[in-house]
Amino acid sequence: MTKQAQLILRDTTLREGLDVPNVVFSLAQRLSIVSALTELGVQELEVVAPARVDDDLPVASAIREQFPEQQITGLLYAASPRLEDQVRRTCSVLSRVEVLVSASPQRRPFEFAEKLSLLRSASSVVARLYDDFGAGFPNSSQVTVDQVKQLVSVAVESGANRITIYDTNGSADPFSTHRLVQSVVETCPVPVFFHGHNDLGMATANTLAAIMAGASGADVTLNGLGDRAGNCSLEQIAVCLHTRGYDTGIDFRLLKRASESVAIASGLSIGPLSPVTGAYIFSQESPGHLENPSLFYAFDPQLLCAERLPGGADE
């Protein structure tokens, strides 16, 4: 496969990771994670949650001071009564923001026409201080493709230069994800991103489907941290894309170290059967595999500076 244009893996470990029960990162741990992600080659970090703007902004400021070249971004609720104040306060810290309007009729505003109106007015507020902003649509996988495309059209008309499609409850499958993202990409003149949750174990598959459908980037977290069952794993999708000829800019030699550092900081260990970074990923127990173990690897261990473990991970 011919190499594609470099994709953007937008890491949201410092946002989604804090939605995991009992996970709390100190400022020092957050800065250490940012350092690991920056060394890894991650181009953009989403660190401000729309429900924690006041708490996350000082952290974003500390990151900005220590890593001035890193792209630091955040999310804002379009329906927030404090939107204007939040935009004013974030513009000197964040590289860009994304305004969120849920596509679901079960989340406010309930009427679809009101969602479009809210999107226009919120975009107008953001555009006063941000030349570079996007729009994101939670629950996109729970409504019709036509509704998502209408939201996208209004967002672009209102100045958004990036769109994010959210599978908020993790209910999508790779086939429906591909159809949705492909349909949006076909008519959308700005980059489209995908944000997948792992409730049914398909976050990585759905993210791959979105990228194969034309998405320019995706949200990821180290070790798949995130709300409920987590999000698309950075390490899994990065290696998956690499094996298919996509360029993510990731330095794979540092991937396992970054994964292990987040495991320590979060207190959530990496399971031995975890894809890509699990302890057993290159072990061989079956006698039939030992003659030519490379036939049983999805990728070369040398990509991660790892070695085959003949006879099992403990030998």
C-alpha cells in the first residue's frame, strides 16, 4: 500500500483518562505524560473537558508553559451559559477549541432546528477570538446520516475548520462507521475526525474504519483509558495503521515505555493479553508455532524494539 498523508492522532488521555473511576493525575504526572506523548510524536493533546473548564485550564497553562510548541486543545459545550467567558479565558492558553452540540434528540436542545440554531450562535461566539476552531457532534452514531450531515454543513458555514464525529456510547460497528464517515467526508470541505468508545470492544476497529473512509484523524488515549470501557487505544490504532501503510508520525520505539508510564500513573496495569503492549504479545507456547513464529505475528516485534519469547513470556 502506498503511504498516505500523515494522520493526526489527537491524544485525549488527560481528558478522557480522568473519567475513569479512581484515576487521578497529579500535575507532575500530567506533565510527565505530556512529555512522553510529545517524545512519542503525538501532534495534538486535548486536555480541557467541557465540564471541567475551570479545573483544567490551570493545567493547560502549565503544559503550555513547559511545552510551548505542543498543540493544546479543549472542548466547550455550545449550550453552556458561560460560553463567552470560557472562550475568552481559553483563547490565550489553548491552540484551538471545539464546540460540542449533541446530535441526539434526547440531549438538549431536543429539537433539531434548535440544535442548528445553537450551533450557529455558538460558532459565532468562538469565531470572535479563535481563527482555528472545530465542531463536534456527540451521539452521531445514534441518529441518521442526514442529520449528521446537516450539522456538519451548518458548522462549516459558521466557520468551523474541523469536524469530529462521536460514537459516544460505543454502539457503532465498523460498517456503519465507514458509511457515516464516508458520507460526511464526501461533502465536507474540512478535515473530519472520529472519536470512538469501546463499550462493545470495537473502538479500534471503528477508528480504523473511519480512517479508511477518509477521516483525517482520530481521538486516542494511551492504554485505551476513558469513560466506561474506555476509548480507542493509541498504541493499538497506531500499530494497526502502520501495518496498513498509514503515517501517524509515532516513534514506535517509545510506545511501550509511554504505555507503561500511564499504567503506573493511572494505577491500571496493562493486561498480559492486551494487544500490542501486553506481556504475551510475542510469546509462543504452541509447538506448531515455534518453527516459524513470524507467521503468527501481526507485526514485527522489532517495531517496538521487542523480541520473540520462545516457550512463553516467563522464559
